[in-house]
Amino acid sequence: MTSLGKWLFVPDRRNPAGDVRTGYLSCNGERVVLRHCSRQLADFLRTIRSLEEDFARRCGVDPALSGA
């Protein structure tokens, strides 16, 4: 799960049987299922997190303390 402002992103999940539950955005009890873009959003968020962590390291900041 990843916070996106006031929204929470829950990526696709796969159970041991191999069934996939589609990812979604959630806010105040509202849920938006991301049937066609959950995987792409998860990839995008991983890329942004990696860039933030790399930038924090280059600036000499502990990424854990910077909120990245």
C-alpha cells in the first residue's frame, strides 16, 4: 500500500492459488478499481520512490528520515 495524498493505492495482489485481485485507490470509503492501469501505476510509484531515494543519497540525507 502506498499513500498518494489523501488516497491510498493498493496494488494487484496474487494469492497462493494464482488468482489476482485487481489493485485500487481508496479514500474515505470510496474505492476506484484500476482494472487497466494498476500495474503501470505500481511501476510508476516504484520509479518515483527510487528517484527520491537516489536524490536523498546524493544530497547526503538518510532516505528513511527524508520521507522518501
